[in-house]
Amino acid sequence: MACLFCNILEKKVPATVVYEDEHALAFRDIRPVAPTHVLVIPKKHLAAVHDLDDVHAEAVGRLLVAARRVADQEGLTKDGYRLVINDGDAAGQTVHHIHVHVLGGRSLSWPPG
Ligand code: 5GP
Ligand code: ZN
């Protein structure tokens, strides 16, 4: 499997894992853009938001719940944080396995670049 994040799931590529449950894995981004920058991925490979359909609703819901747990665990809930999913080239998606960026620990400007 050529997918980088599937390789992280299979422990073929090392990562600093901060959270894991039956459906999701969360690990620190290798190039953090905020004091806290964690990626949360579904354990089942899904390439992108534009591939989602009704059958994926539960998986996506679980992914968001996992992201919320990561944010709590990282101490971000009081001050606030941002969840980002980049979809496709214009948004800068570089890894084609859906991932939620959990960003926090500083103030985050809006709109994003
Ligand atoms: P995207 O640009 O697709 O939304 O986000 C991909 C993210 O994966 C980037 O923030 C990038 O820094 C991160 N990333 C790329 N390769 C690796 C890796 O090997 N390990 C980890 N932990 N993060 C990675
Ligand atoms: Zn994958």
C-alpha cells in the first residue's frame, strides 16, 4: 500500500501517536504549524472528502469525536482550537488519506491563506 498514513497505521512508518481508538489514530504532524498540531485519521482508508457518501457518515462522525478528544487531551478546549480538512489541490491536500488537522496553542487568524 503506497498510502503514507496507512503505513503509519501499520507501524511501517514511525509517528508520535497521541490517541488511538477502534476507529481512529492521532499523531503529531511532522512539520507543525502551531504549538499543537495533531493529525487524526480514520483507520479505514478514505482518500478525500470529495469521495464521501452516506455510507461514510458514521466513520466521519467518529473521526470528529476523536478530534474533540485529542483537543481535550492536548488542553486546547478552554482557549479554543481549529479543525481543518484540506480537500484537493487548491486546498493543499498532500496526503490522500482523510485527516483532520487539530491546531491550537496560539491564536489562529481568519481567513486562512
Ligand atoms: P495536508 O497538506 O494533506 O492537509 O496535510 C498533510 C500533513 O501531513 C502535513 O501537515 C504534513 O506536514 C504531514 N506529514 C507529511 N508526511 C508526514 C509524516 O511522515 N509523518 C507525519 N507525522 N506527518 C506527515
Ligand atoms: Zn491510507
